[in-house]
Amino acid sequence: MCGIVGYAGSREASDVLLGALSGLEYRGYDSAGISVLTENGIDTVKSKGRLQALADRLKTHPLSGHCGIGHTRWATHGEPSDLNAHPHVTEKLSLVHNGIIENYQQIKNKLVTSGYEFVSRTDTEVAAKLIDSLYSGDPVDTIRRAQEQLEGSYAFAILFADHPGTIYATRKGSPLIAAKTETEGFIASDVPAILQYTRTYVLLEELQIAAVSADGISLFNPDGSQPVLEYRTASWTVEQAQKGGYPHFMLKEIYEQPKALRDTVHPRISDGLPSFELQDDIPEGFWKQFEAVTIVACGTAMHAGMLGKALIEKLARIPVECDIASEFRYRDPILTPRTLVLLISQSGETADTLAALRLAKERGITTLAVVNVTGSSIAREADYVIHTYAGPEIAVASTKAYSVQLSVMYLIAFKLALANRRISGEEAQNLTAGLLHAIDATEQVLTLGADIQEYIKRYQTLKDLFFLGRGLDYALSMEGSLKLKEISYIHCEAYAAGELKHGTISLITEGVPVVAVATQSALLPKMISNVKEVHSRGADILLICKDGFEVDPDVYSKCIRLPALDDLFMPVIGVLVLQLLAYHTAVLRGCDVDKPRNLAKSVTVE
Ligand code: F6R
């Protein structure tokens, strides 16, 4: 999604801004631009395409000055183009924007009546011209008056031509930070933008306005008061946010999973049992109060939630709903005072998940968020938070974040089962040991890459593929399917294996590839019957199963065997194979693995 940066200091602003924007490239974008306050006023360079295209343009049109703003745009209103790229400029100011202005058309109509002309198709140009029309010479006062008219979500960074050396910024529903060194000030929509320059930053609260210069940061509350600045230190390092010798961030992040899992799980084990008391400040009594759980998330995080549902229902015998956040928020969900709303999000900024959290809170329901990014909106607004420790996830396709989310689902399921007296302390200890054992086994599974690479050569020109699974393997297959389709552009569908014959089996013809995930001992005979159904219609089957399972070799073209763990823990290792499958297929097909087309890392619009 879009990225914002701003700089005020003594260096050439365009160099710093380009560097900062490169730290945000992973978020996904289709155009970029920079404005700098030069000797001759605000000057702007924009370009459709990657940052390199902008850097090339800056060679022929250099921007010299020490204060500026920059942006990477992920198109919402208006196609990716030079014209629609940010910044949007008027005589008085230049503005970059993340988010969506929902009432832009009404504001635009009024501005047109009063003589403004529009060149782009963006809602952002409307915001720039609204602020221009309201400008009184006092940026903070003007921004506040603009806020009264703007509906929707926004983070803005603004350069005013008559206020050299200062960047103004504000936010509503879209994240923004202000950062500093002794002699420089920065604005950014996300921590990786500033990591190469500083690790000291403050988070802007909703509707706060920041004025950032080389001398430091000033914040203004909506009532005009100035809060004491609460500085944070980014715990993520520059190295973590770099490829470290791997060809892609995605592969690096796949290989980081054993560590990410240990970092997340180990601090939450005490006396061999799960405990969220010390690490997350969640009292023991917390877990006893719920008679239902509703898990809300999007995409990959929702797939972790689907496994969470299966685990909690199986172990704790508490009914769990798992809902897509964008559906949950508009379906008037049934939530009782004893429902726990459990939100899962890597970024902590996904607009629909954040809105779902707010809806639950408005109804007085207890909310618990599982979030990877500290200080993100969801982490700050939820009643309780379990932080996952995956470190920065840069590749657009989520891998290590999914695994750590899943590991937390196991711990929560054990905890709820204990609290509800569905399992004894000893059983909980055994389960916890089982999880740790599964985490150890991930190292072994990561060695299967070469085997997978060899097999998937046949997927070079593939158009469609089906995943089949039952029980936990079905939920896992959904994640495998999403991963493969989002980065390799192969159309994939995941089916509950028993459901295929109710319609979709008509698509299975000679040579259609099927990935059959069969790691559940109890479901193996049923699963193999389903595999045979597609095999006898010509499917080309890649079977992923547990070591020791006896399967007629005639029914598959290739079998990948996973370490034989207890059924319950097979998803912990099974997902690694599916991630490797997606990764190597995308590389084989020459896809831009880390930045798949049309996708954004953090989806901050509905
Ligand atoms: C897919 C992927 C997305 C995210 C989804 C939610 O690989 O990354 O499906 O899982 O956009 O994002 P978060 O977890 O940041 O709320």
C-alpha cells in the first residue's frame, strides 16, 4: 500500500527521501514521487513504475534542497500514471496521502464552483486543493479546518511553500510516525522507512498534527494542546529489513521461521505450560470467562485463524467463528458479553480488521489482538495484545507471520482448554512439548526445497491448480492456495476433499494438477479415496503426507513426506512445504516474488 516519507535536515532531501522510500518498497506500489523545497520554491518529480524510474528521472531533473516529502502510490482512485502519482501540488503547497477520502466528490464539486481546476483523477488532489483553499498562513490551523471537512482515512505529509524547513503531517485511520536524530526530522508511514537514518520515533495519534523540522518534532492535539512526546525505539534492525544474502525477502523469511517461532513461543512457556501473564500482561483468570470466540482477520491471517478455530474447538470445546474482517464488520455479528473477539494481523493496520476491532469495542466486547507490529493501531486499541516476534516481514506474501500467528493459536487453544478444565495440567504440558517439538522439526522440513524445485518444473506454464485437504489440512490448503496464486499468478482453489465431487470435480481432466495435503492419520482413508477420485479422472497429483503413511504409489506422481508428528501439529511443518512450493513456482515462472502485481503489504483501505 502507499508509503509516505518526509525529511528536514542538512542533507540533500531527495537522496534521503529516495533512501527512505526504498525502505517502504516492500509495501507494494505502482508509482512514486518527491517534492523538495528548492531555492525556487516547491519542485516535484513523479514517475509511474518502480522507484528506479523516479531515480532515473531525478538524474535529468535534480531537486536540490533540504526539506521534502515523498510517496509510493498504490492506485485506488485513478490508474497508475505520472499524473495520478503523488505529491499533488498547488501554488501554496505539496501533499502526499495514504488512505481514501470518501467524500472527495462533494468537496471537489465545491472547489470547482469556486474556480479550482483538477488535473488528476485522485481523491488526494482534492485534499491538496481543499487545504490550499483554506490556507490562512498558519499550517496547523488550516489542517485542522480541513480535517473538519474530510471523511474517510488519511495520513498526509505536507510542504507549505511559505514555511521552508518544516514538514506538516497528520493522520486519521492511517498510520504515521515522526522520527528524529540530533539534527534531522523525518515523517514516515512505517518504521522500515527510517531505519537506515534513525530508530527514535513517536507515533502520531488520530487527528494529531505534527510539525517536523531539523530542530525536532512538535505535536498538536485536536484541542490545540501540545502533548509530551513519548519516544519509542525501533526494535527492528536494518539487517532484519535487508535480504541478507537471500535472492528474495520471501525466501529469507521462510528460512527465518524456526527462529521466529521460538522467539514467539518460548517467552510464553512457564513450567512447561503456556502463560501470557508476564509477556503480555494477560492475567490467568482472563481465560475462564468466555463461552464463545470470534476470530476476525483478513487473508493469510484469517487462514491462521481458521486453524485457530479448529484447535480451540477441538481442545477447549468452545464454539469459535472465524470471519473475514470485511464481512464481519457489515453483518451485524452476534456477540455476547462472554464472547472473546480475537483479531489477528501482521501489520496491525489492516483497515477492515481495525474496523472490526472498533466495532467489537463499541459493543463492549473483550478484544484480544495477535499482532506483529508493535505500536500499530490494532496493537494500541485492543484490550489485550499478544505480540508475535517474527521481526519485520518485508515480502508481500506473508510466511513467517502466518507461522507465528499459528503458534499463538496453539498456545491460546491450550490455555482455553486448561481454563475450561477440558485438559489436565499434564496434558497441557504434553501439548506444549508437542508444539516445541514441531517447531524443532521445521528445520528439517526446510531442507525439502531442492526436491520441490525439481518436481515443480512441470508448473512452468500452468494455468489452474487445485489443493485438496480434510480437517486441519483443508485450512492449511487454503493458505497454500493463496500463497501460490498471489505470487505465481496460477489460478488455484483449495477444496475440502470430500466436497469436490459436489460440483468442482467436473474441472478435473487429464493432467490437471492437484496438490493433495494428507497429514491427518484419522482422515487418511477418506482422503485417499478422494485422491483416487481425482486420479481416476486424470489428475496429476503431488501428495504431501506424513512419513510412514502407506499410500498406493500409483495414485500420485510425487510424494513429499513430512516428519511424523502428532496430527495436531502437522500444520506447523506442513505450511513450510506449501510456502516453498509457491516460492519456487513463482521464481520458475519469472514472477516478481517479493512484489507481486496489484498487491500491497499493508491494506489500509477497505
Ligand atoms: C497474503 C497476505 C495477506 C495478509 C492480509 C492481512 O500473503 O499477506 O493476505 O495476510 O492482507 O494482513 P495483516 O496480517 O497485516 O492484517
